[in-house]
Amino acid sequence: MADQTHVLFVEDDDVIREATQLALERDGFAVTAMPDGLSGLEAFRTDRPDIALLDVMVPGLDGVSLCRRIRDESMVPVIMLSARADAIDVVLGLEAGADDYVTKPFDGAVLVARIRAVLRRFGRANGGREEPAADAGGVLAFGELEIDTGGMEVRRAGQPVALTPTEMRLLLEFSAAPGTVLSRDKLLERVWEYGWGGDTRVVDVHVQRLRTKIGQDRIETVRGFGYKLKA
């Protein structure tokens, strides 16, 4: 069906790949499943899916490298899958541009919930929380940083800044309350829509990515509490 959400799933384990594909299809997703990174990249370029699920350890082109290649070409949402909750795997995937990660073994319902949460942030599913906007459709200015909350555009010193939708949501949360400290848990709840305790490394890595784009000193770390946008 034309209105189905199309998922690219790259996983080298035959059992996991087939079982997950069936589970996602039962939930109404259209799934293209590939066993390695190179075929996954080709499928991405051919099919242009709505979201990509990438296992970290796949042959040919590993999941982190595949994520980088996808991010070079598209802002499509990416969720990394890893058999290890190892900090290096998590950070490398997020730094490559992934929006979230799920540790294997995972519950099918949890995976679907995470997919839908990411899609809501990207405006590709219904039921998402309204974007924070301190000036409903206006332009917010913080030094050389300008945020057009209506057009969803960001400029730094007059130059456009390319943000992923997750980075934009994060920046909008900060700009809705400049000078106010937002805890990592609060950001997980508002941006990633976690209704449970999530891994705050997701927040830390995305804040670092955002800083490289809008200025390292624009978001301040308040040790032991969280982050705040300098007014």
C-alpha cells in the first residue's frame, strides 16, 4: 500500500532478520530486509525508505559506516541495533548520525514503539507532540544564532545550518526556555518520547553534535543537572 511506512532493515542473522521482518509487517510496515551493508546501501538508494534499522555488526559495510553513508545523502531517520550495550558501539552509532539505538535482544513491541516515536519526530506518523515554539512561527535570535520556528530553519551568522529533525527538536526544546536548565531525563522524555528511563548517552552525543553546528559555547553544561541554552 502506498501509505505504508517503508522500513529498511539490515541484519546478517537470518533468524533475527526474518522474525523481525514478519513482526514489523504484522504491525503494518513495508519492509526491505538486507543481510549486509553493501546491499543495504544499494536498497536505500533504490527504495528511499522512511526509516532505516541498521545492525552494527554486518558484513561488507558495517552498520556505523552505512549510517554515515546514509547521513551524507539523506536526513532519513536511523535506528542502530546492537547486540552489546557497549559504550563504544552506542557512541559511534550516534556520532555517525543515528537518531536512536536499541540493544538486542529486543522485544518486538518495544522496537515498534521506538520506530513510531522516531517517525513522529520526523513528522511521518500521527500522534506526535506539538513542537515547542516560544514565538509561534516567529524567529528567535540568540547572538548570531537565528531559529525560524515556523519554517523550521536555523541560521548561524546568516548561513543556513543543516540539522536532523532530532537535532531540531532538541534545539527547539532549549530555545523554548532559554537560560533554563533541562535535565537529560527531561530531554529524553520530550525529544525522544521515552516513557521510561532511557540511556542519557543519547542526549549527550546529540548535544555535542548540535554544538558543532550552532557553536560550542551556545549550549552550556550545568554539571550534575543538565544543559541550558545561553540566552
